[in-house]
Amino acid sequence: MEQLVECIPNFSEGRRPAVIEAIAAVVVRTPGVRLLGVQSDTSHNRCVLTFVGSPEAVKGAALAATRRAVALIDMNQHHGEHPRVGAVDVIPFVPLAGVRMEDCVAIARALGREIWTELRVPVFFYAEAATQPERQRLATIRKGEYEGLPTKLADPAWVPDVGNPSPHPTAGVTVVGARQPLIAYNVNLITEDVEIARKVARAVRASSGGLEHVQAIGVRNARGSAQVSVNLLDFTKTPLARVFEFIQREATQYGVEIADSEIVGLVPLAAIADVARSALRLAGFGREQILEARLMDLDEP
Amino acid sequence: MEQLVECIPNFSEGRRPAVIEAIAAVVVRTPGVRLLGVQSDTSHNRCVLTFVGSPEAVKGAALAATRRAVALIDMNQHHGEHPRVGAVDVIPFVPLAGVRMEDCVAIARALGREIWTELRVPVFFYAEAATQPERQRLATIRKGEYEGLPTKLADPAWVPDVGNPSPHPTAGVTVVGARQPLIAYNVNLITEDVEIARKVARAVRASSGGLEHVQAIGVRNARGSAQVSVNLLDFTKTPLARVFEFIQREATQYGVEIADSEIVGLVPLAAIADVARSALRLAGFGREQILEARLMDLDEP
């Protein structure tokens, strides 16, 4: 079976198309890597690339993209709705086919060392690649954001996993890790009151007593409306439809309705099939009933 | 581009596994054809095969399956909830890739002539292959069912498109045609009163003033409950979620809820993505955001 790793790096640039294109271009030029998507958000002022390939090719593309982003992005000029700690904010690797999670952890660790050695950007390892329990959650590593890094890194508890305990002068730090597929999902509310989005986010996220496998923050979207920005860490256990319904119910308590929602980047077919199953109360429905999925399975050698 | 035609023949046998397997086996043995699914329903007493391949290979598999079914099924012994006119009730061809609708019409017409010449089963052409407007709708051709065929075929208006105007003594007639992808969709109600399913079916189907592109009948399912059995002829214009909601609303008028629903056979990915889009109020969501769809597109030569 072909070895296939997915990499979904997040860069702190969502407003200058030339910079986003320049970063994407180095990925496109890397042999053995296929760029599946580029998604940027002006309000968050960040962009997400999605690419797949063999472990070595994907690691090479991630390093090349990091090199380019560090050269083009100055975090001292960066403002955006979304928390961030570096020009290359986070680089997750996801096992898709023919590789195990521990292979992705090895890729993350190797890339982190290369980023420090070549670019002098300190690196934290997170999720499955974390070296200690307090570093598993991205939100904990990001706490204090870019501006708080000098103080945070001076704390012995927050010495980077690779590199000196002081941030890169323009690129901050980078968080590298391995994880299962995650769904980045934003729910836009019909209100400009971001405080309501924050309250709903607190209700829905696991860390404050909400749904397991859910991370959420309240932010302002590009239209100026309140948005609940969600990371769904395991859609097989906490389905997308349940998150939507939970947010809808919570928002109603403040007299607020959902305007619409959006999936950032790519989503596994199984998550979408789950939503359909739930909405139509489908009995015994699986991906094997989806024509394209069947054709794809049969095309494999 | 590879030429890919889908064929979804419906056979009047849903209770004898050996017969269903024998019919499926001849499809599996046909070179160039891939069998994607076999679905049978004991209450409807019919089964549906789904297979794909080149135009010639698919036509050959359909003829071989028809030959086997005509040998094994005696319509004089057949009872079931679903209307039918023959052992091989209907054979639709669907253009999937690299072929036009008119190619599928040509396949249907050629197969119809072969079925009559070799097996002496009279054939009607329907949908895009129909020779006259009154023969476009399957329900019109099926009216009177197997038992009514001697009388119907004696009517000059109902002379078969190919073959003599009297049914095959055990196989009745076969309806062959070409059409766009169709979704066969059953909605099960929490009631044993089939009359309510019939009323809901009348409300939802286009022919009695309901939703465009929807055919529906009320039947009894294998659990003994009332079922609205739907064919959705164009899910891009009348989405699956709208059909579900319409049926839910209608059923509520009789104090009846939906137990669950089921998709029979295969469903295009776009239809499932549509359901998710509707349920989550997704803005700007398309199949290009589904990981597997992106991987598949990139795998194409």
C-alpha cells in the first residue's frame, strides 16, 4: 500500500495573496507531494495549506514552506482574530494510509530539529508528538500568544523542545506535531456580539465541561459577526451534527440564531456521511453506498 | 477518459438468496465489469444489482444476468409489495464518465433487441430511451403490473417496442432505458397503517402535485410498518433533505413520525454532500473539500 501522510500547516498570513501564493508555490514544486488545498481567512489573518505525499516528501515540503514563510512574515506586524505564536504557527502530520501514528510522530520530531537547525526558530512538539502531557493541547502552548513568548519561554516549564528559550525575532516559535484527522469548523452567529460567541464556545468545548473532543473559541469573522471557531478532534466519537446542534441550542439561550457554518480545509468523507446519516435518520448507511467511494476502493491495486 | 456506464437492473426476487447470488455471479464473471452492490428486500421481493464498466461490457453483463433471471424466476409465483411487470423488471443505464446520454440510449435499444431475439421477452423502452412520451414514466408502463399484461399488451397503444404483443409466459416483459443517476430512497413511518404512507406518497410525488422529480408510493416494509418508497430523479434540483423534510411534515399531519430512512443501492457523493450542506447550513461547501474526493481527482490520469 502506498504510504500517504497529510500535512496541514497553518501560516500567520491571510491578507497578502502574494505571500500565500509564494508559500504554496514551494509545496507545488516539491516532487512527490500533491497540494490539495489552500484556504485563507482575512479576519483570522491566517492560511492553511493541505498537502499529501510520502513521509519524506511531505517533510521536505513542510520545511521548504516554513523557510519561505519565515522569510516573508514578520510577526511584529501581525494582527488577527485567531490565537498564534509564530509565522508558521502549527504543522500537524496525519497518517492517511500505509503509515502509523508513530511514523508521523517521527516525521514531526525530525522536522522540528531541522527547523531549529536551519532557521533558528524554536519548536514545541504537540498532540501525539508532545514530550510532556502539558504540551499535548495546542491551546496551552499558544496561551500568551506571540507577544507573550519572551516571558513564557523564560519560564523553565516552557523551554522549547528544540532550540533556545527565546523566540525567533520575527517568526516566534513553531508548534509541530502528529494527530488524527481533525475538522476545523466555524459557526457564524447572527449577532455582532462576540461575547456571545465566547460564551457558546465555553459551553461547547471539552476543557470547560462541554463536548468531548471539541476545542472552541469565540472570535469575530470577516463579516464582523460573532463566530464560534471549533476544532473537532475526533468526529467518530463527537459527530459534526452534534456540535452544530449543541451550538444552535446554546446560542438560542441568548436569542441568537446560526447564520451559517463553514468547514475550513478538507474533511473526511466519513464525517460528511455521518451528518447525512443523522439528518435523514439513515439506517445502515455507510461509505460503501457512496458511488465514488466504491469506485475508488475498486481502483486500488 | 475511461468510458464508464452504470447499470442498475431490478429483478423480481428478494427472498431466495441462491437465485440472487446466481444472477450476481454472472455479472461478476463478465470481464470488464465491476459489481458494486447487491441489495435485496424481502418485503418488496426484489433485488437490485449495481455494476459499472465499458458500454459493451455492461451491455453483455446485463444480457447474461437477464438470461439467468428469466431461467430462475417464475412471475406466476411472485408476490411483493413493489409494482413489477417482469422477472427482470427494469434495466436502466446511466452515463457516469466519458459517455453521453445518447450512448446509453443506444445501449438500451441494442440490449432490448437482444433480449427479445434471444429470450423472447418483449421489451418496453423508457425514460431517455422511450419511443413515445407516454412511455417515459416507468410507473405508467408498470400500471396493471405483471397480472395485467395480457390485457395491456392487446391494447394497440401498448404494443411493446420490441417483440410480440403478448408477455413471456413466466418472465412477463422487461423495461429497458437510459437515465440520469437516480436515488432510490425509502422512508419508514412509525405506523402499521399503509394507507398513511400512500397519502404521504401522493402528497410528495410530482404526478399528484408534490415535489418535482419525485416518484413515490406507499408500501409495507419488511418490519410490517408503513413505508414511503421514493425515487428521486434529479437530486440536484430536488435535494434529498427536502424530500425527507416534506415527508416528515406530511406524516405529522396524521400524527405519525419517521422511524428511519434508507438509501437503496448507491448514491452519488454530491447528494450526500448536499444533505450535510443543508443540515449544517454550510456556506461554500463543495465536494472538493472532501478529502477522498480530492485524492480521487488527483489520481486520475
